[in-house]
Amino acid sequence: MRFLPTDEQSDFARTLRSLLGSAQVPAVVRAWSDGEHGPGHELRSRLAATGLFALAAPEAYEGAGLLAPELSLGFVELGRAGMPGPVVESAAVSVLLSELGDEALAKRFLPGLVAGEAWATLTLPGGSGGGPYALDADAAAHCFAVSDAGELRLAAPGEVLRSTDPARRLSRPAAAGGELLAAGPAVTRAAAVTGRWARLLTAAQCLGVGEALLARTVGYVKQRTQFGAPIGSFQAVKHRLADTLLALEFARPLLWAAALSTAPGDVAAAKLRCGEAAYRAAMTALRLHGAVGYTEELDLSLWLRKARPLRDAWGTPSACRAEVLRPVTPG
């Protein structure tokens, strides 16, 4: 088993980081929050050119195969940059269609998702780790919904609701109606696998958000002075930053192990630790920035607002703990 990324995987992550670093993502996030999706769609197309979205689709449909480690590394970079949009949900839909094995459905939807031509969003039954709310359904070309009865439908997006993070636009799709795409035990099985992938990729986003918050906070405490000295030289500040760094570093190997195995318990453990580490980083950033940390004008706020919703998305801490403690069924 590999416990470190290969050179090729690291190069891929660096490519994404460079692309996102030059893309003025904070401006894209603010436009997305205001309902202007054009800049987000353009950035999605640039990301698709790197092959990122192909990592969640089989080679038969112009994908690169279901490659969880590479996809997780990519989603760490998306979290670090603060990328808006239903990136997790679009990848999860690709996994869902791949797992279903319905060639007609796959040919209908997967090529567009792989090419970055469209977003898709998704809701799954609560038992699969999802919830009743679809992310950014107003910006997605397709809203997929799996019911408790094992029906997969194209749902109509509902009214957009307020969220802690203005760039995460939530809505409750219509509970009934919509085109029936598939039904039966195969849908239920595919939904369970899809929920794990969505949880894994959200954990990766959390890790990236936490790293971005820590990096920005370290830069700030080196510049802000009190009593004639940078506040970063104060022991209490050093301890808080060190605790935040340790939380992120302990979460990283759990994420990598989960990406290698995609086992339910491993994925839940990674989501739990990455989500809590991101939330700790947000609290550290807010406290050390002081009142300026609350201001919308500061780019820091774009990451602060993501930490809590991502911690709870696709598996709250309590749900993830329950999964970690669930006995493994033999065979």
C-alpha cells in the first residue's frame, strides 16, 4: 500500500494549484454568491482540461477510470482555492452513473460531465450520507435525486434557501415527479457507493480549506504588531497555530488511507478528522485576526464561511462517528 502520493500525482496537484492560483478564485466566489455563474462555469472548463473530472468516470465514457487518490488530491486543491459550485456533487453523479452500469444513462450524461460542459447536483437518502437539500441546483444542468424507495429521478430544483456560506446555494428538489431514470436494488447499491465518494471528496475539500485558513493566518500574525512586536512571536499565538497545524497533519494520512481503500469506516474517519481540523482552523483564523476577520471585504471570510458547512456536508461529525464505530460485517 502506498502511503505517499507518487511523483505523477504530486505533479497533478501542483498543476491544479498553479491554475487555481492564477484564476482569481475569490472574485469567482463572490460572483457565484450573487447568482452570477459565468465565471464559475469558465473556471470549471479550465479545470476539466486538466483531466480532473475524468477521474470520476470510466475510460469507456472518455474518463480516466474511478481514481479516488488522484481525485482526492485534486479536491484538496479545490478546497484550498475556495472553488465554488457543485464540484463534489458532479463527481458523485459520475460515480453513481458508473456504478449503475446502465450504458444508455452513462452515454447520455457522463461525456458532458467529464468534459466540464455542465454541472450536476445530487441528493441521496439520509442513510447514504446525503440529505434533502441539493447544492447549487439553480446552476446545475441536471439535478439527480435518489429516493428511499430506490428510484433515481431527474428532479426539478426548488426555491433557493439561505446558507451559512452564500456561495453554497441550497434548495430542496421536488419530492415527486421528474423523469424516472432507474429503480431497484441496483440504484440503492450505487447510491451507497456514491455517498462514500461524496463524503471522501468533501473531506478532501475540508483539508484544503483548513490549509488555506492556516496559511493566511500565519501570514497575518507575522505582519500584525502589538507592543512593538509581531503577534506571531507571542507564545499563546504560537501554541494555537501549532495545535491547528497538528490537527491538519493528523487528518492528512487518514484522508489518503480512505482514498486508497474507500472503505466506509476509513472514509468516515477521514471526513470526521478533516472536517474538525478545518473547523479548528477557522476558529483559530477568526480569533487571531480579531474583528477584521468578520468583514466580508477580507478574502479570509470566503474560507471561514465554508468550514462549518463542509464539516457537516455528506456526513455530520456524529454520523461519521457512528459509521466508524459500526461493527464490520464478516465476508
